[in-house]
Amino acid sequence: MNKIVILVLIAIVIFGGFKIAKELRPTPKTSDIKISGNQVTFSWQGIDISAKLGSKQTIYFFTNGGGSYSQNSANFSVIPMDKIRYLEQKYSDFIHCGSPGESEAKSSSFPIEILANNSSVERNLGKLEDLVKKQNLVVFKIEGLPLQQIQGNKSGKSFSIMTQGGLLFYLIDDLQIIQEHYK
């Protein structure tokens, strides 16, 4: 009987050790974000990126979709809060399927790529992702620098990454969740 108890305890310790090791193992990062003057370089999804840093901005967004690609990089579909305020005044409802303002709200959304410039933003990206996964409508604020004139290089082939009307990149120094359950 003592051998069975000891084997069970050993199994519990081994299982617990694997679980703890998995939790402590860091998730991958967008690698080597380097800033020199107004230029930034980093590796993102297997592409070497170089870009010019724009002027510092503080922007409020609404989101209900997106998530992390790595520990310090995430993509969210967003609508700027000034557009949300306009939609609130124009329509009685714009967030529910089939509502009068649904079409305009959908056409107002666009993707942003957030690159965390510190561990605080990394933690808040994780919180934002968790809220969105729970299907919350979230309002958040970012402070950071937009990336402009973005150039990519993959397997020795250089190309421009267009951001007009498409994916926007931000190198973020601060991210705050303002409202976890927008209504």
C-alpha cells in the first residue's frame, strides 16, 4: 500500500512540475525591436521590418476582435472612439447584428498591429486579448508612435508594406483598458 501512495505522490509531483514549467516558459516575442533615432527595426512573423517612427499619439479605440501573435505583438480590429461617439448619436443601436447602424460600424473598423515597447504593455495586451476572447466589447487607450514608410524583407526580397486604408502599426509605450464591457 505504501508503494502505491508513493507512486501516486511521485506522479502528482511530476505532473505539477510539467504544469509549472509550462506556465513559466515565456511565449515567443516579436524579436529584437531596435530603435535608432526615428527608425525602428524588428522581426515580425518571419519578416524583417524597418520603418520610420511618427509623432507620439494618444488614441482611444473600441474593439471586439483580435488577439496576440506573440508575447509583445497583437492585432485587433478597431474603431476609433470619435467614430463610436458619432455612431451612438446617429443610431439607437449599432453593435448588435441586424441593428440599424451595424453596416456603418463594420465599415468603420480597420486592423491595427500593436508592438509592445515594455513589459507593462505586454501584460495589458494579454488582458485585452482575454477580454476580447470572452466576447466583450472593449474600449482601450494607446500611447505610442505610429510606424510609417514600412519596408519588409523576407528571404532577401524587399517590399513596401502599405498602410493606407489597411493595417496600421503602432509601437506602444502605454496601453490602458478604459471600459471592459462597452454598452
